[in-house]
Amino acid sequence: MRRMTSEEKLYAIRFGGIMTIAAVVVLLDRFSKAWIRHHFQLGESRVVTSWFYLTFVQNTGTAFGLFQGNNRALLILAFGILAALLYGARGLSERGGFWGALGIALVLGGAMGNVMDRIHYGQVIDFLDFRWWPVFNIADSAITVGTISIMVGLLSKDRSATR
């Protein structure tokens, strides 16, 4: 049996960290959505602060409510993105360093959380409401922050490599 190289060991540790963070995102997302479904009626909104509300809505489309009613196509697209991200995880995490790996973990966790909604409910549960932005959820936030993190990691690596 061949021994792992130090690079392979480092990636195995990094990949384990990526999967752990992704799992935490999924758990937080699933717990928060279950809590909202249990404590709110569809369409109900409650004030948390003067600028933030919890509002239970269901979204059959994508971000900003685009492509409503296309759950099957969006599920296929989401599975394709998940597969591509898993396939490219090693390269992205190596080129993007810490920020790239963190970004991959957040996007994976967020995408898995929303895919689980589409499979179980045929739509995505949203509830974070700032009133000036479309209602969203923890998974959406993880995807957004993760995408920015990947870009930061890749851009900062490129700049340092050219100096």
C-alpha cells in the first residue's frame, strides 16, 4: 500500500475541514428553516428590529425570485454545480488558499441546504427580511459569502504570484 505524500495529507486535512464547514452550514440552514416552518404561518412576518424582520416565504425560483416554477430544472442545475464544485475543490482550494477553501465549504453547504429544500418541499424556504432586499435564508448567505471568498482567494493568490 502506497503512503500518502505530504501534499496529499495536507489536502486530506483541508478537504475534511471543507466538508465539516459545509456540514455545519447545512445543519444551521436546516435547523433555521425547520424553526421557521414550525413557528410561522406562510406569509407571516415578525419584527425583530426596526430594520430586520423574520418573514416566512417560499421561493420556487432562484435568487431575487427569478425563474419561478422551474424546480426540476433548478435541481438539475444545482446538482451540476455541486458536482463541478466537488470536482474542482482541490484546485480551487490550492490556488485560493484559505479563502478559496472556506469559500468552497460555504458554497457547498449553502447549495446542499437549498437542494434539500427543493427535494423535500419543491421550493426553497426563505425568512431573513431586511425589507429593502428580497427575503433570503442562511444557505443563500453562505453561497454569496462563499463566492466572494473564492474570488478573494484567487485574486490575492494571483497578485502575490506575479510579484
